[in-house]
Amino acid sequence: MLKTMIRVALSQRLLVLVVAVVLLAFGARAALRLSVDAFPDVTNTQVQVATEVPGRSPEEVERFVTVPLEVAMTGLPGLTEMRAINRAGLSLITWSSPTRPTSTSPVNWSWSVCWKPHPKCPVA
């Protein structure tokens, strides 16, 4: 059966070419008419706050920077995950929210609160 199909395709080259062009045209038309919502964005919203505290050990960075920010974020609507990494002189906190940014989302909270210096943070 396969030999027969190959033999017919080789003997009817013009017909195979026409069928290929028609299929290509239908495929291009379908791709152009594809709606934008066909591939929804399923990623979550992430906020990363990187804080430099020069000359401090990871333990001091965690105590004076990371923990106060994590405590302030606890209970924020839409917050699903919080991760933190502390290095010498650096705190990196990542907050995740499954929803798009709103007025009470972690994105807006971080812009309004995180730019203010913490009163308990020691000056290096």
C-alpha cells in the first residue's frame, strides 16, 4: 500500500504540489485567524526586593532586613509564596501572587513600603 502511494505521488507530481499549496494556504489562514487568548498567560506575578546592607553578615541581614519585611508582608491579600535568600550584605526576597497587580497586591505594596528605610536597621 505504501509503495502504491509513493508510486502515485511520483507520477502525479502536479497534484501533490497543488494539495501541498492548498494545505499551506489553509494553515496560514488558520494561524492568522488564531485568537490572542489561545495561549493564556499562566505565570504568577512575582516581586523581587533586593536590599544591600554593606558590611553585614547573613545573620544580621536576616535579622534587620529580611524578617521585618517578611513579617510586614504576612497576611497581604493574594500572597501565595514568599522566599528569601540572605548573603553577606545582601537580602533577596521573592513574593508570588497568582493574580494580576491590584491596589492591594504585593507589587503595589512593595513600591509603597519597601523604599522607606526601616527604623531598626543599623547604619553601616
